[in-house]
Amino acid sequence: MRDRLTGPKLVQILVVMTVLSAAFWLRTCSDDEQATEPASEKLAYCDLSQTTCTQQQKNLTATASLHAEALQAEMPFELNIVFSDPNVTLVRSVLEGETMYMGTLPALLEPAGEGRWQGQALVGSCTEARMLWAWVVEVEHQGQPLTYRFLFEIRH
């Protein structure tokens, strides 16, 4: 017994194809609009490359700054952090890719006074035009571990 493609069957196929095409088109268009948004517009953050950023955890305040003539990938820049309590033990200081995994890069800091640390670091080059990075500082304060994340953006 052979099934024939009749008028009602043809209409059902066309309706299903139209619905699938519309769903595909809507999904594709909405993803394209979101993908073109810069990383800085997706996240509300204090851009360390533009201003001094302050974060507070428990009873410890950390104020961080980044200084560079021209902030670029593979060019060293200076990092500074000041803690409200000088009795802080710096455990770890690294740079991590926030918008793309780039591994962990060292950000070596040295004491520069009471509760003040400074050092130099650099980040690797990325294929993205804009890359959001995180400076992760882990400390111990009054026996408690605390982690601060300061974000900054590199453009090329």
C-alpha cells in the first residue's frame, strides 16, 4: 500500500517546517545580539584599569590599583593593594582570565609599608578584542582566609 502526498499532509509538513524555521531564526538572532555585547557591558564591576577599587570582607577592607602607561597584553604593569589592617598575611596573588580561561599567571607582590603591597605583572595575549581579567588576592586575617577579586579589561 503506497501513501500519497495529499493536500492535508502537505499542509501539515509546511506548518511544521514554518514553526521550526521561525524558532531557529529567533534563537539565532537573539544569540547574535548578545554575543556582540562587550564583556564590560555584561558585568557591573569596578574596572581596576580605570580607577581605584575597594572591597570589604568581614572587617578587612582592601583597596587596589593598577598603573600602566598603556595597558596592553604582554606589557608589564604595576599592582598595588592596601589593607585596612597591617596584620594581614598575603597567601597568594595571581591573575586569571575572567571571560576566557587563560590559566593562572603570577602577580608577585612585596611588602611596601604598613598593610601595603606592590608588585608587577603581565597578562598574555588573547584572540578576543576585549579580555576581562581578574586579579585574585588571597589573604589570611585573624585566622580566617579571605579572597578578593579585582577585575580589569585589556583591549587590543
